[in-house]
Amino acid sequence: MKKVFYLKTCDTCRKIMAKFPMKGWELREIKTEPITDEELEEMYKRAGSYEALFSKKSTQLKLQELDVKSLVEEDFKRLLTDHYTFLKRPVFMTDDKIFIGNDKKTLEELRAFFISG
């Protein structure tokens, strides 16, 4: 399995995906094709927590008047299933690895993954 979860309107997602060969990857645009409960569970298994998958920059936080510091794992899980913008993106997922978001360390690990092939 090789899947990328992204938003087509997200410039950062598009820039990152353009850097790597996407042939053979299933591209999942999460606004038009939301993640399933099963996929979220697979992400959770690889990431180790729902919080690791959660975007603390989501505009929905302010709209829903949420305080991230007061959230617990079950809140993160519920919010991730409620609205696509809560997923930190892009998410590259294989049978045994997951790369979440766009921080420098994640992008370096992703680059090394693609180089090693």
C-alpha cells in the first residue's frame, strides 16, 4: 500500500508532492474523498497517537472555539473524523511507514525514503 492524503487546494501539499515520483501511489484528496475510520486507525497505528495526525493550525479551531491544550486523544480522534482540515497534511502512508505534515525533519525522512526506493 502506498497512499498520499492531501488537499488539492493546499499549495504546500502540491509543492511537496511535485518533488517526488507519485507513480504507483494512490492519491486521496481528503475534501472530496474523506478518510475512512479504517484509514484513520491505520494512520493511528503508525503514528502512535491521534494528536500526531492533528493539525493545530486548522482554521476550524477558531471557528469551533476549541482550545488545543484541553483536548485529549478521544477529542483528536473525533475531530479528525468530523472535518478534513484537522488532518495534518500531506500524509504519506505505506504498509509500515507514515510521514505526517511538512516540517523539515519529516520532509528529510520522506526524501530518504524515496531515495532508498
